[in-house]
Amino acid sequence: MTKVAIIRCEKNENNCPMTNCFKTMMETTEGFARYDTCEPAGVFTCRCPGDNAVNHAKILKSKGAEVIHWCTCSFAKKTPAGWDDKNGGFCDHLESIAQKVTKESGLPCVLGTAHLPKGYSPEIISQD
Ligand code: SF4
């Protein structure tokens, strides 16, 4: 059982209630396929320019989170041909935010939750 937290981008907070993020977490599919079972540890919303993310990560860690997943829509867009990460998503600097979060909180970050783009393997950022 892995305790998984999710951080999403504020630019999608009023349009998507993270339905497929939670569905795939509970099914351990898509971005969560590496786990045997998952337990949700909590959710936060990252607000531009991302200065709150480290503090959010520390709080999530204090609540038992072992890993943070960043929503797929942060770095990919829905297209008629499916989700595509070639032209980015809601956040232009997700990678640097996630690296800082891992460095300062100690929690690994995984880029991806639901509906992964074709051919994309979730990027894992860790201190190792
Ligand atoms: S990754 Fe998909 S399900 Fe999750 S918040 Fe973004 S659009 Fe919604």
C-alpha cells in the first residue's frame, strides 16, 4: 500500500474535479501502475508561480504521503488524437517545481496521473 498525494494546477481547478486522477489511482493504472495498491494521502492545488508547492509537499509528507503525483494536464493537452505532451499543458515549469519539491521535502515526484500521452512513461524525480 502506497500513500499517494496529488498536486494539480490551479488553471484546471474549476474545470476538472480530478475524476480520472482518482479513478486511475484506485485502479493502479496509468500513472499509478507501478503500485500494488494506493491510498490517497491528500490533494493540494499549486498556484502560479509555484512558490507554495514545497510547503504543500511538507504538509502532505506530515500526513503520511510517500510520493506526490502531478496531474497529467499540467504537462499535456487533450487533442482530437488523444492526450499529447508535445506542446505542454497548464504549467510551463512543472519540471523545475517538482525538482525543487523533491529536493526540499524529500518526497519523490512523479509526473503523471490519468490518461498518459501515448508512449509516455511517467517521469520520476527522486533524491537518488
Ligand atoms: S489529469 Fe485529467 S483527471 Fe486529472 S485533473 Fe487533469 S484533466 Fe482532470
